[in-house]
Amino acid sequence: MEKHATTRCVHLHAFLLVLVHTSLAATVIATTFRCPPDQASALLQLKHSFQQPLLPSWRARTDCCRWQGVSCDATSGRVAALDLGDQGLQSRGGLPRALFQLTSLRRIDLSGNDFGGATLSASGFEQLAELTHLNLSSTGLAGQIPAGIGNLTKLVSLDLSSNNGLSGAIPEFFAELRYLAILQLSNNVFNGTFPRGIFQLKSLRVLDLSANSELSGDLPELPSGSSLEILGLSGTNFCGRIPSSISNLKRLKTLDMSGSNSRFSGGLPASISDLKFLSFLDLSNSGFRIGALPATVGRLQSLSTLRLQDCGISGAIPSSILNLTLLIELDLSQNNLTGGIPMYSKGAFQNLQKLELCCNSLSGSVPGSLFSLPRLEFISLMSNNLEGPLQEFSDPSPSLASIYLNYNQLNGSVPKSFFSLTSLQTLQLSRNGLSGTVQLSLFWRLTNLSNLILSANTLTVVVDDEDYFNSSPSATVPPINSLGLACCNMTKVPSILKYVLVVDLDLSCNQIGGSVPKWIWAGQKENVDVFKFNLSRNKFTGMELSLANASVYFLDLSFNSLPGPIPVPISPQFLDYSNNLFSSIPRDLMPRLSSSFYLNMANNTLHGGIPPIICDARNLELLDLSYNYFSGHVPSCLVDGRLTILKLGHNHFQGTLPDDIQRGCAFQTIDLNGNQIEGPLPKSLSNCHHLEVFDVGGNNFVDSFPHWLGNLTKLRVLVLRSNKLFGPVGAVPANGDQNRTHFQSLQIIDLASNSFSGSLHPQWFEELKSMMVTGENDDGRQALEDNLSGKFYRDTVVVTYKGIAMKFTRILTAFTVIDFSANAFTGSIPESIGQLASLRGLNMSHNAFTATIPPQLGHLTQLESLDLSSNQLHGAIPEVLASLTSLAWLNVSSNQLEGAIPQRGQFLTFTIDSFQGNAGLCGEPLPKQCDSGVPSSEHDKNSDDRVDTIVLYLVAGSGYGLGLAVAILFQVVGKRWSLNRRVIY
């Protein structure tokens, strides 16, 4: 027994010894780290270089190989990779030097952290000889690419994208990095010329240079055997053509050359169809002019995205495009495509989600099958020439959310099938010829609908939604955000506005009467914030709705019968109260105009002086107070050149105008017509180099002719009629000014009913270069228009045209008129007027002109109205005037003309009133018949030799009050709602 006990004791002792040794060995192993101390020290220095360190696992006396984002080499234990992307790290000192002590690093990812615009280290990278992957994207680094990166001969991937501060030239050394597969340099400010040699790298798979607007270059001949899969050149300054060697990029999947400053040229090489793996192709807005879209595009059967916006494509859409069965997005917008939309066969475009064909010249009908494509989400066919009725369709697309068919020529009714598109969010059908009756409640069954625009058709929208909501109190109210029902023959406000606050509301051009209801903003009285509220051109007679606590960007109440004080919202930017019965301006209007750029209160019954506080509206660009009863002086701040449009016509303003307009004057239109302003014309207007329309007719200005306005090269309309202006007109420029053209853009000049005198110098009319252009290169329909929130604005100028009052809604650049009537001009009518080839109206009546009618007027082939009456003209009517086929109105009465009236052309249409008061004239339509010996104009070329007296004949006022309207469209600056430059009638 004792022996056995001794044996057990020895065994137990041995076991305890083994256990102790094992425990000691484990302790030794636990305190031995894989990470060398120098590596841990460098990493801790790196950590402390960041503000507010966010790396809690990085602690001294712990194994750095187990720290967050750190990987070590399995053999040496040295740090091989740093993966710290998007860790919220911040540093203002750039990349810390400690990083470059980790010389075994093969991968570095610091992307998505913030280095605060610090310059990329000029040295240090050359120490990282083992580096294969470097990602510094979205780090806010700046400066140039350091030369040390050129020493990284093992580099496979470099991503410096989205820093927006990296600049300078892209180094040539990249072409020497033979392992380089990924080069991402997008969204920076690199410049210079991109090295062509980089395209020759056989290993390169991704090259993204996009969004470097100053980086230039071109595509060289591309090598065979290239590995390139992604080529991004969008938003660069690259130029040239796509080479036919593009087919050598056999693995190419993405080619993006869009938005490149329109520097590219040419079209699609036929060889591009050999790119069997190409899935993304975008050449939009880069200057390409493809012409007819080649049928071979149908061979790119891997395409999922095809964007060719504004690529100069003409002709029809090739049917081969139906072969692109994987297509998800097709964008051929803003080209000149013609013909119809291909009829899609069953099975085609089954994956299509977005179809963008807007802004072309497509014609024919809209295939109903488009709305049945199973995955279609967005379709835009707007701004084409599509016509005919919209077809009903079966199997409505379950995913279709947006339909844009506006600005076409569609007719017929709204298809009932549209009401089965359960995912529909936007339906834009405006500016067509749709007709018939549609119940508004049908649209409210589309519970996802947020934008409904039916404006400007011939539809009758039946507002029946009150009954719908009353009969279905649990019905889901669609989240309407934009509602456009302009010109829809409605007689009442839609009831849905009781339940949802519509941010963009247009009920204009209807027959809605009564008061504007207080519930129109879903019953809200506080915290109302809407973009557009347009109730113009209705029959509203009152306002139950209070605007005092509402923020409205665009407010248009014009052309109603609203009385009383003008209602004012909070911080409006566009206000149109014109053509109402408003009688007073509330005190809080002017203080609320701090951000307004457009204020129109024309044609109301407003009176009193203009409140001086209007001078605080520093952002105001257009001010129209015309056709009211304002009086007093014009505030000096309104004529200091800060405004773009100033309309104060037809009020009772008095006094003189200040003359302190400074350089930088922004005026484009000044209309002070029909007031009682006196004194001289302010010569500081010569600083207004953008001035196009200057109308001060019907005032009491006393001054000589403002020849200094001739230096304003954009001035097109000058109206000085019915003032007290005097002296000569048309002085020849002084010797020092002979190389300067005066009034070079003038197309309407009206000096009627003043006291101008003297003879007209022929050379003065030779300066009117704009009137010499006949518009052969355009259709003459271009108007004086700019874009100001998409709304027309009409100025009025008074001219005598065709002897009657005529009002034009637009003043075309091809429309030119001269009215010098009712003055005291003497001498002959200058022959140089015959050079004004685009002249449509000429009025020299009620003066004291002598001599003969210049036959050069026969060169005015576009002349429609000619008035030379009440002068002292003699001789015969030039026969050549009978060749003016556009001449619709003629008055040469009350002169001393003689001889036979021409008996051909338009002269056969003129009445006796055109010729009476000329005792020597004979022939139809006068009762006096011509003797066989009466000379005609062909035999009386020297009749002016018989003139031996000059009779001064002054008419103080012509009594004419004839109108011509000028339509002008203006531009939103600052915070503006962007619209197309399409003219809206």
C-alpha cells in the first residue's frame, strides 16, 4: 500500500510540473506580439495626427496587427495594409509623415476622411516601394500629384478621385507603371494635356478622368490587346473624334464622353458595333454630330444604357434599336429625329425603365404599347410634333411613374387607360390639342399622383371632386404637389385643395368667379410655404384667403377684378397684381420686397406718390406701375440704373429726372410715356449699355435731339414723340467719330409731334445698320425677348402705322418703323432711306419737305405703310413704287404732286383719300382723268428743277394716338425656377 501511495505521489508531482511549465509557456507566448515596436509606434503617431482620434482599439502595449483597419504580413508581422476608409478622421496637416515609415505597406485606403484641403505630400511616397493599392479619394486633398508616386513600380490601383482640389498636369510617369490597372482621377481640377501614352498600357482596366473641365486631350489610336473596361471622359476638355480603333477595346463595358464642353466632333465609327461587352454608352452634350443613327447600333446587344442627347442625330430611329433587349435607359433627346416612334414588337424593351425622346421633330402617333412595357418607369416624348389621339392600351405598366407628353399636337380625349396606371406620379399633358370632357375625380383615384398638368389644351375639366370626397370619406387623397389646370374651362376651385397643400398651383385662364376661398391651402393659416400660386385671368372679385402669414415665391393674381388693398405674402420674389381694381398699397408691402425681383401693379386704381421705402428693394429687377394714378416726383433710386425694367407710363408724375446714373447701369427698358415729366433728358443714360427700349413719349421734356444715345449699341426702340424737343436731327458724326456707327441696332424711332427742324442728312440714315438687314437668314419671327420666370411682359410704344391704331403683341426684330411726322423738317427726303431694306413703316407726314418723292423708296421691298402727306412735295409719284408688293397703306395727300397715278400693283387698291389735295394729280381713283399729254414719273425725272420756293409748314401736334405692343420675355437670376426658352403663346 505504501509503495502504491508513493507512486501516485510521484505521478501527481510530475503532472503539476508539466502544468506549471505549460502555464509559463502560455504566458510567454501571450506577451510576444506579431507587430514590431517600430510599426506600432508609427501607427500611434498616425493616430495622434488626427483630430479627435476615433480609433479606440489603437492602444499602446497591444498587438497592432489586431487593431481596427490594420493587416500585417503573416511572416514578418510588419504592417501590410491600412483600411481606414470612411472612419470620420480629420486632419488639417495633410498626410502625416508617420505613414511613410510603414515601408511594407501594400494597400492604403484613407478614402472618405477629411484632410481639410491640405496639400498632398510632395515627398514620402517613394519610400512605399511595395505599394500596390492607394485610395485617397474624397479626402479634400489639394496640390499636384507628387513625383514619388512614379517610383511605385508595383502600383496596380490609384484612386485620387473626388478631391476637387488636386490640380496641375497629370504626370507622364503613369505610362511607365506597367502593372497599373485602375487610374481614378475624376472630380478634380487637373489641367494641361493628358499623356497619350497612358492609353497604351495593356494592363489598364479603368481610366476615369471625368469632371476635370480644364483637362484636354484626345483619343489616340488604341492598341490591340487592351484590357480597358471603363473609360470616363465626361466633363473634360477632350476633343476630336472617336477613332475606328475603338474596336480594339474588346473588353470595354463603359464609355462615357458626355458633357465635354462640346469639343468632340464627328459621329459613331462603324467599328463601335464590335464592342460586344459594351453596356454603358453616353456621348451626350459633347459636340458629336452623328447624323443618321446607324442601324449597326442594334448589334450592341449588351447595352443597358444608351444616352445620345444633343448629338446631332437626324432622320428616323432605326428599327434595329429594338434588338437591344437588355436596354434599361434610352435617351435620344434634343436631336432632330424625324418620322414616327417605332412600333415595339412583343418582347422588345422588356427591361426598359427610362425612355427619353423629348425635344425632337418626331411625328405620327404615340404607340399605346409604350405604356404597357412591364418595367417602364419614365417616359418623355415632350416637345415633338406627335399628333392624333392617344390610344387606349391594355396591360398598363405596373411601374410607370412619370409621363411627359407636353408640347405636341395631340388631340382627342384623355385615354381611360391612364387611370389604370397605379404607380403614376407625374402626368404632364399640357400644350396640346386635347379636347373633350374629363372628370377631375378620376385622377384622384391614382393614389400616388403628385404632379398633374393639363394646362393649355381645349379640355373641359369637370370639377366634381367635392362629391367624390363626400361620398368616399375614407378615400386616400393623392399627395398632389403640382397642379396645372390653366385654361381648362373650369368654373370653380377644385375641392382637393381643401385636403392637400399644393406647392405649385396654376388655375389661371379659367372662368372661376367669386372670392378666393380661405381653404385653398388645405385650410392652413400658418406656416404656409408654397412656390407658385397663379390665379390670373379669372373672374375673382374678392379674397377670403389671407396671404399675410404665407410664404409665396411666385404670386400671380393679374387680370381679375380684385378690389381694395393689395394682399402681400411673406418674402415673395415674383408678384403680379396687374389689371385688377386694387386701390391702395398696404404699409407692409414695401418692407416685404427685400428678395423680390419682379413687381407688376400696372392697370389698377393706385394713387399718391411712390413710397420712398421702395428704394430698399435692392433685388428688384422689374417694376411696372403703369396705367395708374401715381403722382409726384419719380424717386431717384428708380432711375439710378439698378433696375432692368422700369415702367411708369400713363400716370401723373411730374418734375425732372435725376442725372446721376453710374457705370454698370442694368436698364434694358425704360417706359415713362404719358406723364408730365419736364426738363432735359438725363445724359447719364449713356452709361446704360444694355438699354433696348427707351420710351418717354407724351411728356414735357425740353431738350435737343439726344444724339449721345446713338452710342448705345443695343438700343432698338426710341420713342420721343409728343414732347417739346427741338433743333436738328441726324447730324453727321464728327471727324473723330467717323469709325463709330450710331444707332446701329435701332429698329423703331418715333420723333413725331415735336419741334425738330432743319434738313435731314442722308449719311445719318446710313448709320441705321439694323434696318438694312432683311432677315434672309431667319424667318423674321425672332422677338425682343428675354426669360424672366417664363412670363411675357408687354411694353407699348406709340407709332403711326397704316394710318390706324394697331397693337402688336410682340415686336419682331424684323419689324422696323420710322416716324418723323408733325415736326418742322425741311429740304428733301433723303434718298439714303432707300437703303433701309427691312423698313416696314415710314411716316414723314406733316412737315415741310420739298423736292420730289425719292425713287429710291422703291427699293424698300418690305414696306407696308408709307405716309408722306401734308408736305410740299412736288413732281410725279415714282412709277417704281407700284412694284412694292407689300405696300398695304399709302398716303401722299395734301402735297403739290402732279402727273398720273401709277395704275398697277398695290396702287390699284388705294382709295381717293391716299391722293386728294394734290391739284396736279390725275387718274384712278381720283375723278380727274389724265390727258394724253400729261407726263408720268418716267418722263419727269427733272421736275425738282422747277422748285423755286420752300414753304415752312409746321404742325404742332398730329393728334394721332396709335399703339404698337412690344412683348418681352425676361431671365430668373439668383433663386429662380428654371424654364425652357420656348416662346409660350
